[in-house]
Amino acid sequence: MLAFRVSSIQKRVEEFHVVCLFFNQESLGYVEINLSDVVSNRRINERYHLIDSKNGKIQIELQWRPAS
């Protein structure tokens, strides 16, 4: 089963979303996505290379919807 976990980290002044991918509890890699890019553009739809992976790639679409 493919699963993912999303967490936030703070690096200096920028905050990142970290998306970790797992298959049968084994890590497949992760990506760091700058949240300020998502907020300023309202959405992203990008293909990322997985960090700590030999050749893994993932396409992620995120949309920012501010609370009303």
C-alpha cells in the first residue's frame, strides 16, 4: 500500500511542507515544498524528484484556500 505523510518544518524564515512517501512502511523518499510559493500562486502543480531516492519522481498539486 502506498501512503504519504505531510508535515511542516521551519528553515530560517521560510516554512516548507514535507511530503514523505511510504510503501509497506518503507520510505520511498520525500520532497520539500515552499509554502510561500503555494500561497503566492494560490496553487502549484509540479513534478518533483524525491530526495533520498535513486530515481523517484512525484507530481503534486496543491491549492491554497484561505479561511473565509
